[in-house]
Amino acid sequence: MLFLWCVLVLVNLVSVATGTSAGVKVRLTQKGLEYGQQIEIDSIQQKLKTIKLMDMSGTEKLDIGKVEYSITGSPMKQRDSKSFSDLPYRMQIVNLGLPKSAVGFVPGTGILLSVANAYITLRGNWRVKYLRRDTGSFDLAVNELAVSSNIEVKSDGTGHPTVSMTNCAATVGSVKVKLHGGASWLYSLFSSFMNTALHKALQKQICRSVTDSFADMNSFLKSLNAKVDQYAEIEYTMVESPVISNTMIELGFKGEFYNIGQHKEPPFSPKPFSLPSQETNMLYMGVSAFSINSASFVYHRAGALRLYITDDMIPSDSSNRLNTKTFGTFIPQIEKTYPGLMMKLLFETVKEPLITCEPNNMTIQASGMMTAFAIQSDGTLSPLFVLNLEGSVSTNIYVSGLKLAGHVTLDKIHMSLAKSYVGSFQVTSLDDIFTTVLKVAVIPKVNAQLKEGYSLPATVKMQLQKTQIQVLKDYVLIGTDVQVTA
């Protein structure tokens, strides 16, 4: 059932938000559906094994006369000898098999689940009253059982799907009863009854069990939105109608980062993109540059892309120290005005970094400021100068668990003087110092955040296997197989 949760995330919606291109696309292939089929059948089988039919009683008119009967799961000695009314005991299934099943895509609609040649063995106790009272036990074998159900997913009005079965039919091919104790004429009574009342009860319980196997899906489908950290969350509502064919389902999610509690749209929109026709893996996910850039917008807006850098963040073996003596070598006025003081740098972005995706290449362009301070003996900060920074980094992305993670390396940096409190100086003289600072202090902090990763639209009870990632034009393609965990 757990993997079919992911299947049903991709099923047709009657009402979805329109007019917005998807930030994240997910495609389930025939290979994925075939894997999910057996997991779902195993889940239904476990549900069916818990069926316990309520006690039954009634009267049948036979050739010999009127016969009063009771069928129960409890030993007869525990029942009231003067009454045939139902007690809180139930007949139980002792054997069950679903040897033949099929799950298929229904183009433009959803999923059809069918089971054939199933069998059930039921055990219970009986009692009859005709001239005298008689009791015993029975085994009921139901063969050639078939179940068929159509699964539909509708929007709840907010873009989240709700799962329901539009119909369920259970048919029984044959019923055989083996009685233990009693007279032979009882077989005609029980044969007649099993093919009527008990047949209807089984049909109802079987469809109820199939329905129960999907009962937990709605809460899961509503939980796809994922909190990333104290700054951001990802919205995975659906924004376009799915494409459903005989071999696959493809669905578009919003896939947008928002500040927690403040859903402000960024000043850019997703570009349409199409997943390539690949069927090697069970599941394909396309994560657009828009989704990644919406994260950049959110973190910049939240003030999370700012960092104070102090000398203890610089490797001890580095000759470049954050103090006025080191900087005074290049800017004498600093050492003259603030002799013997430690320094602190503030790095912050001035606008959201821009991520671009080209075939086999992802880069990030960032614009920021670096403000240098001298730390006075009382802890106050005296500004020294402000630099404009323009830089680019190369990005390597990978899947870690159920998250998309990354690692960046500095390609180039250009600095210019924005403001100075210590007179004019040649900014290029500080290239080595600030390149060191960025590489050993800023980039590691960025990589630590990227290593945490960002949740993909998946249940926590699955593992991704044989995962491959490609950077394509305007999006990243993830192809993966899936293994459901217990």
C-alpha cells in the first residue's frame, strides 16, 4: 500500500489550479506500477485476513419443516441456550490467497485494481433447532473469488487530492461447506444459506477491506508540503492536469519555496519544461530552476544569506588573519587608526542569487556586500570599508535519502569598493585575503546548508535506488527506482 500512495499522488484530479506551470514534475512508469502492484495486493491481503463476520441467525423452511439456525465464531457452550440472538463473537478467516491480480492505468481517469482466482477459508460454529438442538463446527471454502475496484482522486479545492473508490465488486465462484457433527440433512440448509446471506456478508466485508487499505492515503496526500527549516517550506500542491496513458502517469506540482507563514510570490515565474521519454526507472522527477531559485528568493528575503566572519573561522595555519595588522599591510590607515584590534566581516547578499541550468552544468551567480569592522575593546564595531562582490560558483547536486542536496565550489569573484572609512585603496590588493575568506568561511557554511537537502515529494517509508541525475535546460532530471520499507 505504501508505494501505491505514491502511485495515487499521480492520479487524475477533477479540479486543479490552472494557469501556472509546474515547478516539479513526477512521472510513474509501467515498471513502477508493476512494483507497486504486489505491495498493494499484499496490503489488501493482510486487511482481508482480519475480516471477522458477525454472528448470524435466522429461520429456513426446508422439506422437513422450519429450521432455526445460528452461525457464530464462538464456542456454543458460551452462548445462551435459550436464545439465538447475536453475541459479540465473529467467524474468522483461517486461510486466504490472492494468486492473480492486476493494476493498470486507465487513460484520462486513474487506476483499475482487480483480483481473480482468490480463495478464502472461513471457520466457525453452528447450532440448529429442529425437534431438538444440535451443534457443531464448520469450514467454509470460498473459491474463484474476484474483486474489481476503480480508484479515483479528486481535488479538495486547495490542490490536494483525496482518494476514493468509485465502485467495488466482489463475486464468488463457488462455496463449499464442511460440517463437523450433526445430521447429513444439515448440508442442504447450510449450502443454501452460505450462498445467500453469508455470500452477501463476505462481499460487503471484502470491499470494505479494500477501502480500508486506502484509508490512510488522504492524510498522506495532504502532508506533501514539507517544512525545510525555520525559514522555508515547500508547497507541493498540483497546478496542472495530469497526463495519463496506458503506460504512465505524469503530474505537475507547484514545487515552490515560501517563507514560513508568508507566501509571497517571487518576481519570476516557472518556465514550461517536458520530461524526456524514458522508462528505464520506476520514477522520474523533474525539478525546475524556478523551484531552486524560489528557495534562493526565500532565504535572501528572510535574511538567512548573511554571515558574520571572525578570525576563529580562518584556519590556524593561514597567514591571512582578520586583524588590523594584516589589513594594515595593504591599507596603512587601518593599522594607524585602529592598531592591534581584531576584525569582523559581514557578508550578505544584496539580491537573491540566480541559479541557471544548462545541459550538464548548473551555476549560481551571486551579488553581495562585504563590510569590514574593527572590534573595539568594549565590543563595539567600527566600520572600515564596504566592498561590492560579484561571484559565481559551480554546483554539484545529488540525492541523499529522500532529499535533493548539493555542493558548491567558488569559480570566480570580482570586488569593487562601495564605501571606505579609511581613505582610498586598491581593492585588488585584498584579492588573496577575501578569496581565502570566501573559500574557508562562506562556502563551507553554504555547503553545510545544502548538505541538509530539500525534501522531494515522497513518503518517508520509501528508499530511492539506482538514482541518476542529469542537469538539462532549465531543470534537473532525477531518475530512480524505489523500494518501500516496512
